[in-house]
Amino acid sequence: QVQLVESGGGLVQPGGSLRLSCQASGSISSIYAMGWYRQAPGKERELVATITKDALTNYGASVKGRFTISINNSQNSVTLQMTSLKSEDTAVYLCASMGARGTTWGQGTQVTVSS
């Protein structure tokens, strides 16, 4: 089993920056990619960004050019650097790992963008 723990959420002003981290533990050998998704109240979960172990990235259209995902294979962690934040970015951000046994989700961390 894989366990994922997110950290770094909080309150930030529009135009500000925030960094989210996700730490994986447990049965991590089969993980081939990790990523971030988000879900706002009343909306469906949407892709933020994913990254493979060899650093191939994919971003959701609404965050391209503003967010950057990176992976640290030795530390089994993934980081999401968010800049130029907008109120529309307010959501629970969930970390995910993709592996041979399917997808594992973290519990999520709240990001609120407000003045």
C-alpha cells in the first residue's frame, strides 16, 4: 500500500505564491507517476499537473504557465510550485500516485486565494 501526505496549503492573496508538497511512503516501488488534482465545492475533480519518474509533465489548461510540478525520486516526493494565484484556484488540492496497482489519493490540503 502507498500512503500520501500533503502539506503546504493555506491562505494566500491573489497574485501570490504557494508551494505544496506530497510525501509518499509504503509500497512505492511500483509508482510510475505522481500528480496533483483539485476539487472546489460543487465542482468535479480536475487535473492540475502530473509528472512521471523520468520528469515528463502534463498540466491542466488553467494552470499552464503559472504552476510548476517537480519530482524528487530519492525522497519519494512531489512538489507543486504555484505562482500568480487567482481566486479561481481556491480548492482542496489532492496528491495522487499512479502505479501498477492503480491510483492512490492523499487526503488533500486546502488552498484559499482571497484578499
